[in-house]
Amino acid sequence: MGFAEMSQCGVASQTMTDKQKVSFGLIAPAVLNLPLYIAERKGFLAGLGVEASWTICGTTDATTEAVRNGAVDIIMNSPEGSIADRVAGGQLRLIGGLANRPPLSLIARPEFTRIEDLRGRRIGTSSLKEGTCHLVQLMLGKHGLRYPGDFEFVLAGAHPQRWGALQAGTIDAALQLLPFDMIAEDAGYRNLGRADDYVPEFSFAAIAARADWLEDHASLAARVMKGLLDGTAWFYDHPQEAAQIASTESRTPTEFALRACEQLIAKKLIPRDLRVTQPAIDRAVEAMRASGQISATCMIPTDVFDPRWLQRAAAGKW
């Protein structure tokens, strides 16, 4: 695994000992984590004096909780938990964006040919508060299906676990991150619609950390973001090699990993500047209000996204 080795507890850590350490929490091995995978494998973080490790947390809720309680320093996760924490007066802040458009498709078992066919069916999700649950409600709502009356959510884990649940028949449909949507279609499952056709801008994946950790580790935070920016730039210039990395880390066949990388690049789904756009945040907040996760009248703090660490990284100011 290049500079990293995967331990039995699911943590990848560098063998070098003379770097300043930073720990990441990830929902699952996924192509959207490529800026981190590349920054570690190609030595961008090491060159900045940073030793990266990551833990697979398994769900969006668990990933948010890991950074909230200090088990990890930074997370790559759906942003809603961090937004809700900040609204409630908590320490979590968004510091970067990994997907301002949702790179997912609604995949159903072969017997379902239309979204309307999902009435009364079981839809897999990783959380009832973050990520896919909001997008599912927005998509199915366009076809007259409302939650909870018209369909059931099943907590089925992240996208690899949802794919397993689809194959086992314990759920009828789920939003699947690329390339798992491609893998499912190739296996005969139905693609009932792409999320970004319904919601063109939506903050689906972001980078977040605690404000107190950021202030106490200002230089490290800026260097981490610089490494991720360098990893992102390299990704856009080297899609075939990036696909090999994605294949290894996400445990998917290389042909599908390459197709996923090509789509990420063609649609510019991972922002080159790693910024969270305001329209993407606004759409996520709108979904949170509609689902009752936050009050319809609550004020959204202006620092829910703190761009200072990206700004310092871009300027080379540690």
C-alpha cells in the first residue's frame, strides 16, 4: 500500500516516525477520498511534514461522532452532522468540500423499473439524519412518495454494505456511490435515476474538524489542506494511475474504478479548490430543515464553513 499499511483495526498509518501526526475518520473506502489517498501515497503530505492515518467508521453518524469526541482529528463525511453541531453551538466546522454535487444513483433490484414502484418498499441508507436519507427523500418526493408514509428506511450501512444488502434482498433500493452504481448496473440491477439530475448542487461530502483542534494545530491544519489540494491536482492530471489507487483502496475492479475517475473528472465532482460552495450548503440545509433535523427558523452561523485553512494552504502560509 505504498507509504501506508492497513492494520487489523482498519487504520492505515505511515511507517515514518518523524512527521507530525493527523488522524482521519472516513465513512468507508470510497473514490471521494482520493485526495487523501493520493496525498499519502504520492508523498505530498510527507513532504509537508505530515504523517496521516485513517479509520473506517462505517456510518455517517459514527464518523461525525468520532471527530466530535476527539477519536480522530479530521473527517471526510456527509456534512449535515457537522452543520447541525455548529447550529447547536458545537465545535464542528466544515473546512473543505469533496463533492458539491451528489455522485450517486438510485439502484433498485431488477424487478423495480420506476421510482413509483418503490411505494411501500425498503430503502437502504447509512443514517436517518445525514447524507443519502435526505437525497432519497428529495428524489422520491419528485415522484409523489413521502417519508415515512410511502416507503421505509432501513439502516444498511455505507455503500459497500448497501450493495451487499441489495444482493441479499434485505433492501429493495439504495443510493449507490460510483463506481458501485456502475457495478450494480453491470450485474443487472436497475438505475432509477442519478441524484445530480434531481439535485444539481448539494453538499454531499465534506472535510470537517473541531474548531478548538484547528486553532491549536493551525500550522498542521494548513499543511494537511495543502497536501489534499496537491493530491486533488494530481488526480486530475493522472486519472489512470489514480484509478489504480482507487481500485486498491475501495476494493473495486480497476475497470470500474477508472470509469468512476473519468466521471469524477468529466463532471468536476471533486472541486479542484476543495471549497464547499454556498449553494451546495444551502441545499443541504434546506433538506435538513425539511426533515426536521434542524429548526425551520434557526439561524445558520456564517462560520459553518471556515475557509481559513484552505486559504492558508493556497498561500503557502503555515
